[in-house]
Amino acid sequence: MALPISWQVIGLLLFASILAAAVFLSLASYSRIETISGEISPNTGITQIIPRRLGVIEWVEIADGEFVSEGDILVKIDTDVAQEGGVTESQTLLDTLNVRESVIKVQQRQVALAASENLSQSRARILGLQADLAGLQEQISVQEGLVTSARDQLDQAKKIAKGGFISTRDIRVREETYLARRQQLTQLRQTSALRQASIEEARRAAKQASASSKGEVAALESQLIDTVQRKNSVSASKSYQIAAPVSGQVTALTANIGQVVSPQAPIMSIIPRFSKLEAKLYAPTEAVAYLDVGNEVTVKIAQLGSVRAEITQIARAPVVQSDANGVPVAAYVVTAKLSRNYVKASGKNERLLAGMALTASIQTRKQSLVRWLFEPLFEVQERP
């Protein structure tokens, strides 16, 4: 029995649909997009201006956004500020330096006294050893005479013994006397050599002690000179000026006349001249493996717009960043070159500024829909 034409058409359409779906699944691809955060930053970094000492700002020479040259005076800070108890910082510092100067002078006297005592002890020891050596030399001279006398007596006795006038026992006594005196002479010479070595060692020790004390005296003298110079500097300067370390544009200016400042907080920043803005992205470990230098990313500035960027550098080691919940996570710093320094917003070109927060969409993986649908099966098949 033949099928109606309508069923044949439906069958053909169903077959064509399945075939089209199969072709689509085999040819179409799926891209996984990872969104990471970052900021706009100059490629030369930002120079922070931090006061060297506690003080009060007397005047400010610049305004936020103004361009300055290296060496331009930015602010003047009065350091003679009264602390708790009505004492100024400079007076507190001078008191500290005065105490340090007194301590150094006491140490100098102690070192000099110790060096003098060591020198006196060394000289006394050397003189004593030299006196012992002189006495030993006299004993050696006397002993050498006794050895010579004993040898002569032994030689004479041996000649007489040939005539039978002296006994063998007398000859042996003279030989023992001669050997004993030679042994005593050897001991005296050894003792003399030891005394001479002790004298040389004492002289070397005295030289080393003298050199060491001279080194301590020189170090203390250097510390004393430094302390006196610092005292003079504090006394002569009750205020100081801060000059621009680099040429560039002033930003993040928080300094105001009469404001108390300290070395713990910056009062402004300078973006170096001729620096170019770039995107600093913080890629998590699961995303950085899919990034390469030369990849393009889309950088989005909140409520403004987006701009294209090209990755120019990927850090080799991670840094610790905090996520949205404040939990520290490891991330790799990825540097990307911006295609332009502005974004289009509401029909206008809005200039990008250093410090602007951004997000970037990164394609971490691209695969066919067939592989995406049957990825567990492919993974099993690819296992060794």
C-alpha cells in the first residue's frame, strides 16, 4: 500500500531537518568567554609624592591636572609642628640626636681607655718575656761553657785511660756528665725559642688590638660626624620643599594649605610625561593558560563603553588579588595595548584616565558544538 504524498513530504522534511542539524553541529563552533577585571594604567607607572617627615603644608604651587617639569616645586611643608605636650618634632629630633651624640662620646672614651689598657698589658707582657729570654740567654752561655768543659775533661780522661791510669767507671761518669749537660743545654735552647715565639705572638696580638681599636674609633668618629651634621640640618631647616621627581601631569592631589601630612600617606601622584595608557588585567589561573601575546580582547569601561586591546605581555608568576568578596586569589598580570585612548559614550568621545576600573572579555576556548555536547566521551577516548 503506497504512502500518501503528504506523509512522504513530511518524511523528506524531517530527514532534511535532521541532516541540516547534523551539518550545523559539525560545522558550528562554541566559544567560552571569561570576564576578568583590571584597570587603566600608564605604561611607565605612577609616581606617588609622599612627605619625608611629619608637618603642615604652608603652600601648594600646583593644581590637579596641571603639567609639571622635573625639579618644579610642588609644596612647602613646615616641620616645626607641636606634638602632644607642646614639644615640636624638630625639638624631639634634636633631643634624640643630643642623646646619641653623648652616647657616642662615652663609647669613644671607653674604646680609648680599653685600647690604652690593652697596650699597657701587651707592653708589660712583652717586657716580661724579653727579661725571661735575656735570663735564658745567660743560662745558655753558662751551659755552653759547662758542656765544653765536660767534653774537654772527657777527651782528656780517654787519653789517660789508654795508659791505664783511669778506670772505666770514671770514664762512664764523665760521659754521663757530658751528656747531661748537653741535654740541659738543649732544653734551655728550646725554652729560649718558645720565649722568642711568645714575644712575636704578643707583638702580633698588640698590633691586631691596636688596628681593631683604631677601626672602632674611626667608626664612632663617622657616627659622631653624621650625628652632628644631622643636628645642624635639623636646626637650620624647620621646613622643606618637595620637588617633582619626574615631568608629567599631577593627579590625585589631596594636599591643602594647613593640612597635616605624614610619611604614611601620599599627597599627590604624577603620571610621567609621554607615558601611554594601557590595560592591566588580572587573569585567574584557569584563564591565563588560554592567553597568548597578540590575542585581542574587548575592554569595557563601566557606564562608558568599550575599546579593543591587544595583549603585549603576560606575567610569568602570579600576584595575590582580592575578589569581589575580599577573598585573596592568585592572578596573573596581563598587559594589553589599547587601540585608542577614548571610548564613545552618548555620541561623545570620553577620554580614558589612569585608574579607571575595567572588565575584559577573553575567549578562553573554542570548540565545535559536537565536541561540546559529547565532551565527556571525547575525554574518555583521548585518555592514554
